[in-house]
Amino acid sequence: MRYRQFEPVAALAPYVRCAWVMSDDAEAPNAELDHVVPDGCVELIVHLGASFQVEQSCGGFRQSPGSVIAGQITRCLRMRPTGPYTLVGIRFQPWGAPPFLEVPVHRLTDHVVPLSAFFGSHVSTIEDRLFSARSDLERVRILQGELIGRRLSRSRHDAMVAHCVGRLTETGGRIAIEDLTGPHTVGSRQLERRFRDAVGIPPKLLARIIRFRRVFEFTERSAPVNWIGVALACGYYDQAHLIRDFRELAGRTPTEFLSQDLGIGRCLARAEMFAQHS
């Protein structure tokens, strides 16, 4: 498996966290399911190659719909590839997707929508161009160019929510929600509504996801992992609190999740710490 991450071009920097490319040439992928965990971001993903099997909450599997807009996920997504693939993605900032979407972002939460719902038949042209590109950098440039042409409205960017998300990130999710807005006078209900419209999930849930993802930073620093120390450093009450959060958001215990060294889920969880910028 190969993963590369790229900084957004200047025109997209206010809305996009990064662009990325992931690929695997394995003809017979590992049969074990990958656990993709929440990251607080909406993603645009162009899928080239073999499809994925995605576990359904009611049991069984369905085939992935190919190129998609993936909304916020609030729980672990279990999936596995069926053959060689290449994914080219845009990871929006938590507040960054609305200016490019024709539907409220909260309607995408815990849903994956075919990219054709937004780009129509032009999706096939985008896929063909990315398939024919000669490098990851060229693929990223093509997709970012398509997104720039897609921007619908500057007015759908909520600067106050962006400020609040910045505060959550700076504090690792360890800030009282009532202290988020700073000089802005916003009631709790209005704040919830504006997060729903701009991010797709409430501020408390985003804070929880940010705290959860900080664990990966600390677990890369030493081996064996001091789980009590990690729990306290990341804002958990104790180790049991951390384990409960992992079971709910990652579908397994921290030790079980971190053992999937080569999986898609582990790769994406570590991605922004070990980015390859171009």
C-alpha cells in the first residue's frame, strides 16, 4: 500500500486540508476488514480500479459505489478492497465542504453519495483524466482544478465556525463548548445549528473526535505504549475511558486497532503526521 499527501493550492487552502493519493497493486488483498475511523472531515474520493466491500450495519456487505462524496462518519466504517485500486482524494477542512455542495452538509453525515450526484456525467471524464495521468502530482492537480471550477458560493463559508474548530484543534478538544466562540456572542442552540450546517456534526462530537485522533500522535512516540499516560495526555479520565471511546469510534480496542499496521484505516489514522508534501 502506498499513500502520499499534498498541500492544497492557494485557491483551495481556506477550505481544504489536503489532497491525497492511495494505491495498492495487490491482486489478492488481505481478507481482514480495515477499520476506517472518524476524522472530522468530509472527503471527495475518485476511485480507480477494483471496488471495495463495505460492511452494512444490518449485516452482510455491499459494493462501494465508486467515486464518492463521503460525509462525516460518526462511527467506524469496516471495509476491504477486492483487488488493485487507486484512490485520489480531497480532504476538506471540517468547515470547508459547504461552498462546493448543493445539499446541506449534515445530510451527508454517515452517508457515502456517488460523485455523479454532484458532477453528473462529467465524473467519467474526471476518472478518465486521472487514470491517464502520469504521476500522483498530476492526478492531484487535475482533481484540485476540477474542484476550483466547482465552487458554488463563497457566502456558505462560516468564519465563526472555522474559528471554533481552530480552537478545538488547538486545545485537542479540551475546551468547554461555551468558551469556543470567543468574542462572538452565540447561544448554544445557534452554535449547534451553525456546526450542523457547516461541519455536519455537533461541536461536542467534533471535540470528541479530535481528542480520539490525538491518541495516534502519542502512540507513535514510544513502544511499548504507556496507555495510562496516553489517556491522561489526551484528555481522558483514565485508560478505561479511552478504551470505551476506541470501541465506539474505531470498533475495537486501541491495541487491536494499532496492530493493523498495513491496513487502510491505520494508514489514514496516521496520515497527517507523516505526510509527504509536494
